[in-house]
Amino acid sequence: MNEELSGPASVTGGMAVVSALRAHDVDRVFCVPGESFLGVVDALNEAPEIELVTARHEGGAGLMAVADARLSGRPGVVMVSRAPGASNAAIAIHNAHEDGVPLVVLVGQVPRPDAGLGAFQEVDYARLYAGIVKGVVRVDDPARAEALLAQAFHAATSGLPGPVLVILPEDMLEEARPPVTAVRFPVAQPRAGDEDVAAAAALLKAQERPLLIAGMALNTVRGREALKTVAERWKLPVAASARQPDILDNNHPGYVAHLGYATDRFLVERLREATALLAVGTRLGDVTSQGYSFPAAPRPAVPVIHIHESAEAVGAVRETALPILSGCAEFLERLAVLAPAEPRWTSWRDDLHARYLAWSSWRAVEASDGIVFGAVVEACARMAPADAIITADAGNFGGWLGRYFRYGGRQRFLNALSGSMGYGVPAAVAASLRHPERKVVCFVGDGGFLMTGNEIATARAYGANPVVVISDNGSYGTIRMHQERRFPGRALGTDLANPDFAALACAFGCEALSVSRPQEIEPALAAAFRSERLCVVHVRTSLRHISPSFTLAAAPAIEAAPA
């Protein structure tokens, strides 16, 4: 039999890694190239269905992979070289750990004969990343590459998803061995028993004011549809967990709050009147639970029904009346058919929704030291396409976004639960690559942009065309706010000397627009949404109006640009 029909007589370890990627339907790998994994890069020449995206920094590459995983529903894949490259990717690894996002990190390593000898750039990754990865797999034998990669992908996606490191010694990737068939291990979701679903329904029906808190594990196509169905049949008020405001159309009568840092404290007080909580797909961490106070830990004041796909998430922090291990969407689909004919809590839900709408309605505010960023957010919320994907960096500007951007049912939101700066631009690049047919809008501060904004070069190289809106108030705003609260009048270390962001964007080959007056906001956004190029909108933002809930007593004036 000739070789063309029978396949190659041998394959390298790098070819085996690529075979495993194919078996797991990987279609995009992010990297900064390094000599320690060139065996994989070379093998990708023979896999045109897998796009290799070369970023400008490993932190950016890793965050792109995390965002891509959020949108694709499959593990993100990033390749980094040993020591410096792997260290730079730590921000993405931590992000995937905190957010519960499946991520496979392929890390080049020193040749096998040099292992343990302190060779150039040798690092013990199991020790370095202990506590923030689900596992570390080392492939020393190329004959086991496919099986070990399958274990890594399974670990990244099973239970509570997260990051897994795969260590690839450089010499192993170029060693030949007979071909084998790549394997893939299915991930089975747990299924609640009928008695558990019935018990949850009975407990809810006995309440005067039940509240559903919906989290990331439910934020899938199927999960969002199941949530909408339950919200309509049960007439339940729905609060989104931290960083998940897009989980239900914000104009839906059941949507009542986003439980993040910027949540209206008066609305939270009304939510505390709930007589029972149905928590689905959320770990009920400190942000969502408002500092472990709602529901309280370790002993909640009201019964908590906690549904999650991972046993690690259910009952780990607080006592739970009904801890249920189950696929989140499937549980809600079964709960929907048990809805009461006439729920008694409809008026409470309607009142909560009305309060949310009132709180999230923009009232124009102007300032002498720049644009109040809420005006930009409100305009973008009105003008963005119905299927827009919004990405956001960390920063105080996010308070305006959390309050005044109401997400429609087809719009998506990507933000790091870990609070890591630098997420916004890489996430926007990944989102634009994954969905080139949709408009992607990134909100980022001046601090975050200068951390990973160089990835607009990656966007230009691969044809990604997001709109990047920069809030420029010349400060690390979140930290400045905390300084003013704790050490009034003693700000130090938070002022920024910024470049001309519009000129910088032009130097990258992007379209650039500047906004320094309120009347310029809508024309700039309209032009950005019409543009078929990557467009940067530079907004000279008020520092005094640092967030929706906090105003600095004094802030330097920002000169308006010449007319």
C-alpha cells in the first residue's frame, strides 16, 4: 500500500499535538512564537483549518484565548514559550481560573536531558502555578501526546472549567514515532433527579418573594433560552451574577439587577426582601453576594437552592437548603414545566424591574474637566447593533457601563470576573475574529489600554475590526477613588502621563476619532459603527466625575481640543 493511502510511516511529537488539537475541534490557536515549541508551529503548516494568531505579548495572546473560549463554548488554546512567555501568560491563566473558563496552555520546555539541571529558562510550572490551574500535564513521550492532550482538554472542561498547562519539551516535539489515532474523552454533565427538581419547585411555590440569581455556567445559548422560559412561566425576578448582565434581555420584565460592584444599594436592599434564593450557574462569590452578605455566609437568612454543574461550587461557602448537582440549562428546562398557574410574587417582580429601569435611565450630567463617561455609554447603548458584542476592561469607567448599558437579548458582554486590567482589547480582537459579521465594541481606560492596547496591531494583521472606546481621564481611576475615600487629599502614584491616543491609533493604521465635547459623542460613535476598519474613539473623560457613585472634590481641568 502506498504512503499516500496509508498515511505517514512516522509522525513527530509536534504533529501529534496538532492531531490532538484537530480531534478537539480547535480552529484557532493564539501565541507569541518561541523556539521551544517550533515543532508544533511547523506541524500547523499541514493543518490549514487551524488558524495560528500571533499576538504581540503573551498576556494578550492568553486573554484572547480566554475570550474566544467564552464565545465558542470550547476550550481556548494558547501557546507560549518557556519561563518569560509562560510568566507573561499568568494573567490569562489566573483569569481563566477565577472566571471558570476552559483554557489549554501549551508551554514549551527545555529538552528532556536538561530537565532538573537548572537549564536556561527552565521553570517548574507545577510549583509556579499551583493553586490557579486544574492540572499540569507533561508530555515526555511523543507516543503518549494524543492521550495526554485528551486528558488536558477533559480536565479543562469537566466540573468547574479552568486552565490546564501542557508542558512540551522541545526535543520531544521533533522526535519521530509511529502514528496513532487521536482520542477525545466526552464530558458528561450531571443530571438532577426528578425528586430534586420537584423539591426545588415545591420550595419556590411556598414563597412570597423568590429571587433567581443566574451565573456564568448558565450563560450559553441553551442556558439563556432556558432562563428566559423560566422567567416567563414562573414570573420570577432574575438578578444576573457579577459580569453576566447579558444573560437575560435587560428590558425583559423579569430582569431586575446586575449584582456587581456598581449595583444600586437601594435596589439591593429591596432584593434582600426575598424569602428564598434560586442560584443557578453561579458560585455566589464575594462580588455577586455583595461581600458574602446576600446570601450571607456561612448561614444565609433565607433558604438557598443552589444548582451548578460542579460539586466545587455547590455549598462550598455557605449552608444550602437544596444543593443540586446538575446541568444548569437542563435543570431550568425541567423546572419550567412545573411552574405555578398564578404566581403570587408578580407585583414584587414588576416593582423591582421598574426600580431597575429608573436607576439605569441616564440623566445628562456635564463637567468642566471633560466628558462624563456615562453620556458615552448611554449613547452607545442606544446606537449599538442589536447583536453587538461588548468587551470591557477593568476600571472605574465600568461603573458607568454597569449602570447605563442595557443589553438586548442578542448582545453579548465579555469582562473579566478576576478584575484584571488589560482584558478589554485582547477580548475585542478575539471576539471580532470569532464573529467578523458582528460589531464588537471595547470599553477600556487609559491605564488598561497602555497595558495591552498594542494588540490592535494583531487585530490589523488578522483583519479584526472592533471599535475601541478609550476613557482618558489621566488617572488610574479606581485606585484614585479608593485613595480619596481612605486618604482624602493625599493622592499619590495614580496620575498618568498619556500619549495622544488618536495619533497613536493612526500610527497603527487604524481610524481614529476624538471626543472632548458632549455634542461630539453621537457623531463619533455613528462614524465608528459605520467604519469597516478598526476604529479608536478617544474620549477626554472627566476625572471629577470618576464614577456614577463618587465625585472627586477637586480634579484638574482637562483642556478641550481646539475646535
